[in-house]
Amino acid sequence: MSDYKHPYRDAEFILNELVGFDQLCADAGLEDINSELADVILTEAGKLGADVLAPLNYIGDTQGATLSPRRDLINASTMLSMSKTVGRL
């Protein structure tokens, strides 16, 4: 499993304190977009990174990748994804 922790507080600080995200969106006429929406997106992106993407790094680091006969890049995580999609290896 991965030890990845999304730097949520850093991203929130950058958007709110350095960029002034709410004012930027207001100036651009984006009334429905604000820092509250950005916070939700950042939270979900952190979950995706920690739960889905980061574990693939370990597989790639330990098993590497090869080319299939069709010249597709294949590794363990690709095979895992294909087996979940197709239902078989």
C-alpha cells in the first residue's frame, strides 16, 4: 500500500491566499465556481491519487513493463485493469 498523502493544506493555501481564487473566479464571471467547489475537487483528487494512482507506482517500480506482441506497453497494473474490465485475464 502507498504512503502518499495529498498536500491538501498546501493546495488550499495556494488557491486561497496566493491566487485569490474566489476573486479570480468572480472577475472572470464564473459565479458557480468558488473555493468551496475547489476544496471538494482537491479532496477527491487526493483520494484518487492515494487510493488509485499511488499504488500503481509500487507495481511499476517492482515489476517494470514490457511490450506485448501488438506493441502495447503491458505491466502488472495494466493486466489488473484489463482483468477488471473484461472480467478475465
